[in-house]
Amino acid sequence: MSGTDDQIPLKEITNLSQLFCHRVRRNPNSPAYQYFDNDEQAWQELTWSDMADHVGRWQAAFKQEILSPGDRVALMASNSPSWVIYDQAALGMGFVVVPLYTNDRADNVSYIINDAQIRVLLLETAAQWHAVKPHCQELTSLKRIVCMEAIEDAEDARFLTLDRWLPDINKRYPLHELNVHKSTLATIVYTSGTTGKPKGVMLSHENIFWNAHAGIRSIPVHSDDSFLSFLPLSHMFERTAGYYLPMICGSCVTYARSIEKLAEDLVLKRPTVLITVPRIFERVYNKIKIQLSEKPAFARKLFELTVAVGWHRFRHQQGKQAWHPKLLLWPLLNALVAQKIMAKLGGRLRLAVSGGAPLSFDIARTFMGLGLTISQGYGLTEASPVISTNKLEDNEPDSVGQALAGIETRLGEGGELLVRAPSVMMGYWNQEEATQAVIDADGWLHTGDKARIERDHIYITGRLKEILVLSNGEKLPPADLEMAISTDPLFDQALVLGEQKPYLAALLVFNPNEWQKAAAQLGITPDPDMLNHPSVHEFVLQRLKSLMVEFPGYAKIYRIYITLDPWTVENNLMTPTLKLKRQLIINHYSDEIKELYEGH
């Protein structure tokens, strides 16, 4: 890569619509987006000029609805150019965009539509319409419901399919560029949350574009960079870092077909930048471990040597470790091992930005030892969302990096991380009391996360409220224990229990293939009914013990419940950014948990 720069300066824009219009004027014929067209069964490309034509057409459709600036409009769609087109068309007309998660429950969607008083709703699929339809009578704020898929007998006068809502495709429509102050409300993002009703985070135009610009100052992005987008645009991490930030830099974004096809799309589209979450690395890491377990001891030793030498090389390049003769082995080890694994990530990936949850140091060390630069960061929707990230020249992967330029940080009571910046939200929609509970009189956002700060690097040490307190008073962070367990390929997912209980227990989701191997090792039938057999439990408890040697002695799991049914976004047991919904999982397995503590 040549590393060319074509950034739109911060001083040139006052809102997100201007950002888009500036990019269209600067690079009308440059590639903006790539996507897979299911009808044509082929990858397609749109230039910035193409995008402007589409946005102008969608704005003409909005004008037919006779809305007012400040009105809220929502979309429930997966990542695609259409998501960006709807967003930019609405922002350019002065509307407030409310993104919805594609797999959200109908009652949750209904709550958000009523809470935000949504005027126009865009749906992607007929299935979404059929889920929302029973609630439509109570959704009195809705003036128009639009669906991308054709539907017969919608039975609602407000309903139109997209091709009927949009005006004549053969005409050209002028692009409307918004002219409002940077402090104007741009979007309300409802936090997916792990418990309770979601809260609507109000973000201004400045909140978002300031945050994106600050991110570029920490991690340079260039016009010839290529992004592969797969995290939901309805979440601010992907929206800021994977949509507005590339627009500022003039980078092209390719939309992955799905998470299931992500591995194929990485090889096919060969991105240079990936905005991701730890779960993706965990899956690849466990796959590598499974493959290595089936190879000769020599191959495993060669892999371990490659990671060790590669990690030393990385630390030496950072100026944090002295040169050593073993570094002379790197070209050979790179050719024999590292390049072959990196080829499965496309072979051109120069940077992966990981956020949303903590990344295991062992996993980070493995991939960075193989030559992949990972910058672990940290943020909250309430901060638009990025608060910190590791700079490439000063990268400590067990930290979440340094605060972005212009963001103030300090530690409050109980070691809570406090943040103050132009990217901190305007507040929660219709929830003044909740706003005052997290933003104090001096403008400090209370993150709810405990941290320590060393040499400008922020280390998240736990959640103020997500600490398990055993009945004997011992305290443990469940997320750290779960992260350690997840490094074993046998366990796809884990949730550790013990609040006000005499000992720790765990709910475990087995990897089906590894369960087959474990059953063979134990000499039993790999039947689901055998998952919770005493012999399996004893085998697993010993395995867990070896994974938790770095924790205090009282961090021992005594009882477990095992299942093959994964916790997913679809069954509402994970958030769209792949974090466990702890309380909902506990509720789901209430009977099993009761048995784990029976008699105690």
C-alpha cells in the first residue's frame, strides 16, 4: 500500500450530510462500496457519484411524506449500501436516524418505535414485517412502513414496498445537503443492553464526526485502504469506525455477505482493515488449535516457535525488547507458517481494530506473533463510541490503549473510569434522570468500568457491577474467568455463576466436533443425553482446573451444566456485538442453575 491520504478536514464539515457531499464532490468516480447482489449472484461496485444519485432519489421519496426536520425515521436492515443511502438521505433532510437491530424481538422494536415516535420505518425482509405487523395498531406515530422485499396483502394502508415508495428510477434527483449546526441531534441509538429496556443514546453530528476524526489521529487510515464490514451498522462501533471514518478518508468499504461467509469473503475481497470483536479471533484461534492437535508434534512446535519469535519481533519493533539472534529465523518461519495463516485472512490485512469486549492476551499474542497488527480499543455508545485505542507505535495489547486526542480521562470513586470529550452524548432520550446518573455536573461520563492508567495506557480491570461476590465475601470478575475458559476449543461459550453462593458453577456450551473427540476419549457415546453424565463432568472439571491456574485458589468451579445449544443473537441470548446477555441466560437456565446449587 502506498498510504495515500485524502482526508476531509474537520474544519470543512459541520454535519454528517456535509461529510458525504464533500466526499462525492472530491472523488465522484472513486469506488465507495462493494456488495454481493443476490439477484445477479455477483459482486457489484458503487462509486461516490452512484451513491449521490441513489441518495437524491431516496430523498425525493422522503419529501413525499411531508416530514419536518427533527422527525425520527428508523431502519431495520443488514449492512449494505442501502443502509448508508437511507442514513444519508435522512440526515440530508434533517431527520434523526434510529437504527434497529435486524434480529431484535418485535416487542422491543415496538417499544423503540413508540418511545422515539418514529415516522418512517424501513424493513429489509418480509419476515421482519410479519413480526412487526401484530403490533402495528399500537404504533400510531408511524406514517409510512417500507419493506425492501415484495409482500402480498400487507393489510396496512401505511405499507409500501421499496420499489413503490421510491420515485421513477429513470429520472435524476438533486442531492439535498443539510445546513445545520454541529450540535444538532443526528441519531438516537438504543443500547442493546444485557438487561432491562434499552435506553436511547442521543448523539449529535459533532459527537460522531469528531470521534471519527480523533480515531484517525490515533490510527492512520488511507484512501487506498479497503474495509470489510460485518459488524452491525446499527451499533456505533461499526457505524463510526467502519462507515463515517472510511468516508472521511475516502476508503472503499466492502460489505461481507454474512458472518457465516466471513472466512470466504476475507480471502475473496482481501481487506487491509478490519473492524472486529474478540469473538471472531476466538473462533479462528480455536480452529487453529483444533487443526494443530491433529498434526505431528513437530508441526505444533514449529507453530509455537513462529509465534514466540514473531512476538519477540513485534516487541523489538516497539522498542520494548532487545534484538536477539533468533529473529534471524523470522523470514523462514514467516514463509513456512505465518504467511499461510495470514492468507486465510486475505493476505493483505495490515490492521484489525478490536473492541466491544476484552480480547484475551494469549489470543492477541498469537495473532500478533503471526504478523497481524491488532489494536485493541475501548468505548461506549454514550461516547460515540471510541474512547481509547492502542497507537500502532506504542501498542500494549493487554491494555485498551491510550485515550483519543482530545478525550480527558480520570479515575473516580472505586477506580471507575471517567471520560470527558466532545464525543460524549447529549443524553438519553426522554430520560433526564438516567442522563444525570451517568453524566455529572462537570460533564464527566461515568463509564461503569473499573480501570487503572499506566503510562497513558488504560487497563480495564472489571465492571463496577459485574463482580461475583461469593457468600464467603470473595470477589471474582466473571468475564475474566469466561475468557480463560473460551481459549479451550471444547468450549464454544461459558457463563460463570456464583453471586451470593458458596462456590462457583458454570454453564458451558460445547463445540460439537470437540464433544465427539472427548466422548471417544472417555469411551462413551457422543449422545446429547450423555453431556451431563458424571464421568463427563469429572473430565470437564479437571480441564477447567488447568485453565484457571492463573486465578486465586478460590476461583475453582465445582459444578457445571453442559449443552450443545449455542447462545446466539437469534435466540436473544447475545447482543448484536456478540456479548452474552448474562441475566437472560441465567433466566433461561433457572431450573438447571437451581440444581447446581441444590442443598447449599
